[in-house]
Amino acid sequence: MKTPLILLVDDSKATRAIVAKMLGGYDCEILEAANGALGLEAARQGQPDLIVLDMTMPVMNGVEALRELQADEVLRKIPVIMLTANSNPEEMDQMKALGATDYITKTQKPRIILERAIALIGLQAKPGPVASAAPAFRADVTAGI
Amino acid sequence: MKITTPEPDLKLFIDDAVITVFDTMLAMELFPSDRGARFKPDETQVMGMVGVAGGVTAVLCLRVTRTFACQITIAMMGLEPEAVPSEGDVNDVIGELANIAAGKLKSCFRTPGRQCNLSLPTIVRGHSMDMESMSGTERHSFTFYHGDEPVVAEFYSLHHKGIVP
């Protein structure tokens, strides 16, 4: 069975590091990109199973990247979780209307990303202890999902 | 201009945004303080700034000492405690915290049918920084502490009657 590939697109290296470490205890490969344009390129080359896409980024923001993804017959099939600092229900609806599978705000507990990833692509925990994460997330991860 | 949240209490909004961000992203407990920030005059400060445009026109600034900014970076990126984070990483983390706090704050000021956008974060570093706002701008400053480390949130907004208390 193919190891799931997750593409993280966020201009914040810290946020990418947090999400990557959180996913580190799970059987998946991670690709990272620092803006929407690089994310699209990575998606075309890597054909990921899931894309976690930040909304506010330089060069190409998440909304533009989502539109490009949805315009591509192959890439539009990849589930996309929008990750954003904004917690606005209207934007949430707008993103879903544009084709996003889900929408997570950065002030929500990060384990929600894991829960959604597990639900969307059947992410499996690696055997043994879960890899360490940043202190804020260690408790969430080791709590077991 | 009509705001969906009646009689918004800016202090409550900012307390909630800043405390939530530090709790969620860093597992750090912050306490609001009325005693003001006590920065040492020779200590470098790092400030993350994010603009909000739409239902409200404002800038949110988060300011900490460089020492605390490094501790925050180590905590957020899960680095070894003795690591010395690069200035780029510190900028990234402080900017991201300001961005997330502004995002949470922005939802308090939303106006139905009107888009409200955030700018990309900007970082300023220096000693004894003074911010002066232009005419028509209101400045609100809120101090928090994590142990002895001050965290200052400053909110500069164009005054609209009924929005800023």
C-alpha cells in the first residue's frame, strides 16, 4: 500500500514545522512549499494525497492556489484542508464553495488537523512512541487519536 | 458603519486573541497586567505587526524582548532548549503569532457582506521603540506577562464611532 503523501503549503516555516512534526508519528510522507505557486508546482510533480493550504501567503495566496487546483482535472480530486488565521464563518463557506474539503483555523487545537487527515486519507499511526512535537502539541499528539 | 458585535469590548477581544494564541501555539500561559510593560532600555525588542482592512482599519502589534522571542521560537518550532534560533526563524514565529492573533481579532469586527483582510506580517526590531500614530488613529495598549516576560499588544485603529470603545 502506498504511503500517503501530504503537501503542506504555508509561508510560515514555524507552522510547517509544527504540522510536519505533528504528522511525524504517522505513516506518511511530507512535502513542503512556502507559497501557493510553489505549492501548485509541488502538487503537479508530487500528486499528493492531501494538501494543507494556508490562505494568506506572498506570491500566490491560498485562495488563488485553490482556484488553480480546482481548475485542474487531476489535482481537483485531491482533498484540500484550508489552514488560516481567520475565524470567519463566511470565509469558511466561501472556501468550501470554491472546492476546499475542509477549513481549519490556526487557533483551533492542532490535533484537529490530524483528525481530519485521518478521516480523509486514513492516516495510520506508526508503531511505537509518537515522534516528539513542539511542546504545545505534544500533549495533543500523545493523547492518541 | 455597522458592526455585528454590539458594544465590542476591545480589551476583552484582545485579551482573548493574545491569550488564546499563546496557549494554543506555545502552551504558554499569559496574564493580563495593568502595571504596564517593563522593558530594559538596552534590551532589543521584536515586534510583529499585521494590518487589518475591511470592517475595521487597524494594525495589531505584538512586542516582546528578543530573549523571550527566542524562547517562543524554540517552543513553537520544537527546537532543543539550548538552540539559538536564527533571526529569520524568530521573525517567522513572531510574525505568525501576530498573524494568528489578528485573524482571531478580525472575526470580532466582521461586517456581513464585507470582506476583511489581513496583511502579511512585518517585523520591527530595536531598542526603546516609540510608535506614533497619525491623526484620526487611536492607540490602545495592553500588557500581558508570562512569568517576568512582558508581552505588549498594541492596537492602532482608525476611529469609527461605535467600533472602538
